[in-house]
Amino acid sequence: MTCREFAEFLDAWLAGLLPAEQAGAFRRHLAVCPHCVNYLDGYRRTVDAVEQLRAAETVPEEVPADLVRAILASRKES
């Protein structure tokens, strides 16, 4: 699996929707690619931050201001 394929399959993997063979390739790639490990970590933190923003009336202090701006900008574009 390449890093590009990793990114393409990320949502399906997190949702538990990848077939066993692809899920195995995904895990093997994580075992040897520190860049994708970091990407996955950042992705999970971003998803968590978005969920917190949706649930909260105020933005938690630990959420970076640039992330808040990016999320708000993406909402305006939708």
C-alpha cells in the first residue's frame, strides 16, 4: 500500500469497512510508515476537535485558532 492509497482508505478503515485483505495492508503500511502514523494521529485529533466543536457552545481552549477558522470557512463554502 502506498501513502496515497492509505489516505484514500482512511475513512473506510476507521469505520471498519475495509475488507480483511485491505485492512491487513493498511496495518502493515502503518507498521513501516511513520509519516502515515503521524497523518492518522492528526486526522483523529481533527475529527475529535470537530466533534467537540459541534457539541460545544464554545470552542475549547486547546483547539488551535487556525483549525477553527478552517472549519468555519469550510462550512461557508458548503
